[in-house]
Amino acid sequence: MKNKELVKELSNRLKWTSTDVSDTISSLGAFISERLGDDDIVYLEGFGQFETRKKGERISVNPANGKRYLVPPKLVPVFKPGVTVKAKLKELGNNE
Amino acid sequence: MKNKELVKELSNRLKWTSTDVSDTISSLGAFISERLGDDDIVYLEGFGQFETRKKGERISVNPANGKRYLVPPKLVPVFKPGVTVKAKLKELGNNE
């Protein structure tokens, strides 16, 4: 589902304009990114939590010329699903 | 950051009541869960996308009595960060 369809569907459900919905999603996204950027854990009730995990530096090889180079350490966002999402998916898994 | 603080901060930024913010987050969460439950990929602009991955069944051992049992296959939600989030975290990583 593309962003556009999601916005449309949500604006139907909430009886809002598409602009309001898409602004809200942007704000939420920007805000979560910001908090994660400060190395904070963001917990959304019923949905799950976002946190960062640090990946250490590692040595990789360029397959074209065989040269080794260092990949610097980086932070990656990780999503941990909450109870509601897990239950929903379990239900689906059982129906298959 | 707990859900309560997040709701408070977002309601300040958007000039909304906390109830509106928390209702919106619940709707969004429920909606994403629902789409994932239908095995759909949900893409949030600027933030990232949610998708499901199927984990195959596997055999596990109960450490208490050594009995082997079958863990059934299940669907797990996976979050793939978008460009904005990645850039934000890269910035932070470099500052450390």
C-alpha cells in the first residue's frame, strides 16, 4: 500500500482531510526520527516501540578489485512489535 | 520516551489536545496492523515501510526436560527505515 492510499483510507476513517492526515504522519515520523537521533526509545501504545541498535564497524571487501575497506559503525532503527500487532499477525498466520 | 510524553510533546507541536493525538496514533497503529495482517506492505512517506516476513517452523528444545517440540511458522513485522531516518541517524553516529 502506497502512502497515498494509506492517507486516503485514514482520512476516510477519521473524517479528516488528506492534508491533515499526511501532515500528522510527517510530524510523527519526523518526531520519532528526532528522538531516535537522540538515542531515545520511542514507545507507541498498542503498536510497538522503535529503538536504535549500534552496528559495529566491520571490514568489507570490494568484489570488483578485491580491496578491503572499513565500514564505519552506524546506528540502525529497529522496530519491536507490540502485543496488538503480534496478536493480529498470529491470527493471520493460523488462517493460512 | 514513554507513550505519555510522546503524546504530550506532539500535542504541543501540533497544537492539538492530547486526546486527539493519542486517538490518531491508535488509529494509525490499528490500521498498519490491519494492513500487515492482510500481508500488505505499508509505506509511510519520509519515515519508512513496514512489511511482514514469514519465519518458517522450527524445532526447539525445552531446556527443562530436554523434550523437542515444533515451533509453528509465524509472521513477524519488519520495519525498513526511510531515507530521512537513516540520514538523521548517520548524522548522530558521526557526532559520537
